[in-house]
Amino acid sequence: MAEPKCPDCGETGIEKVVSSASKEQSKERRPWFYVAHCDNCGHVYGIFTKHVFGKSGPQLMIEKRK
């Protein structure tokens, strides 16, 4: 199976890709978005929003509760 490799520091493995919640929060104190980044150097892979605006208007992305 292929393992992700950080383009900045060269670390490999899915366990090195982590996410952090944004400091910005909704009224319910939930983060607006999450940032996927390298655990070693901080290289940002992407930002994942909780609210998405599509062609038909706003759409709500709901997290699965544990």
C-alpha cells in the first residue's frame, strides 16, 4: 500500500498526517474548519471546512459523533 510522503521534510506514513481544529469557533464552540498537516514539520496538506457553499446555496457538513 502506498504511504503519504511529506514534500517538505520527507516523513512518510499516514500516522504523520494529523489534523488540528481552528481557533475560530461557532456559537456552539465547535471549530469552523480543520487543518490537515504534517506532524513533524507542519506542512499543510489542506483545510476541511464544516460549512460548504455549493451552487444551490449553503450546505451543512455534519460530523459523525462517537
